[in-house]
Amino acid sequence: MPLLTALVLVTVRLFDSYGVRADVLHRATAVTSATLERAGVRANWVNCVALPRPPRCSASLQPGELIIRFRPGPGEPTEALVLGIAMIDSEAHQGTVATVYPDRVAALSQTAKTSPATLLGRTIAHEIGHLLLGRPEHAKHGIMRARWTAVELQFGARRDWLFSDGEAALMRQQAVQRSGTTAELVE
């Protein structure tokens, strides 16, 4: 991947009706930020969990803003391997809202004997990827693959948790278009 000299900024509002611990959320967003930055995207986090809530949490979404919600997964955590879901408009090829299921993330991290914060961060990055790519489909490799095994979670190669060069380029392009700016990423 070429060396990036600028990053495209994306604002992400976080809402929590699950109850993710503050320390876990802090570490998870650090993992997400690092993953996105390797793809040339910088996340500006708006914590709509903290009290008092920032005024921006109640304001209308600005162009290019995204929402990540934490909610309990439907059914038992072990019933499905789905850790989250992104709502994608199939005609416009974009999304704004994704839901992550921390209980399912915790169950998988316990099975895999891996950090729940790291897995939560990777899950958030994956769902933001869907929103920015504007498609629900998964890749064969990398962070956008559909299934994450316990072995990959324990011993996965770094490339298992990165966006492909093509995904990264499309995410940057979509983020610039969505925000309505004319700024371009300089590589």
C-alpha cells in the first residue's frame, strides 16, 4: 500500500443500549481507528454514550456522518456468528447506520480466548467498512471477510485484519463524496 500523506475524515456517532464498559469501548475505538487509518480513513468519534451527551448527538446527521449502535444480539449469543449488521441502501449504494452486538462479540472472544476489546474494535471497523463501501457483500480475505474463526482470532496474520487496497481506495472515495467536500486524498 502506498504511503498516505493525508487521511479522509469520517465522523462516527456511538450509541449504546447494551452497556459496553468505558475501558472496553476506549480500547475498541483505538483498534478501529488504527485499522481505518491504515486504509486512509480517520475516525472522529462522537461519544453519545457519555453524559452529558454532546449536542451533536441530538442534531441532524451531517453529510458523511455514520452511526454505530451497540445492542444485544437477537436470540442467544451462540445461535449465530453474526457480530453486527450494516443497513445498506441497495439503490444508493451507501449506508449510515450499523448495529454491533457486544454480547456476541464477548461470546466469540471467550471461545477464541482473545481480547473482547480487540474483537469489538475489529467488528466496528468491519461494519464501518460496509457503510463506506456501500455494499453488504463480503470479501474472501481481510477484515471484510464474512467469517472469523477462533484460530484466525488467536493467531491471525496482520493481513487478516486489514482492508484490501481496493477496499481502502473505494472507502476514501466514498467518504469524500458523501461529505460533499472536494478534498482529495494525496498519496
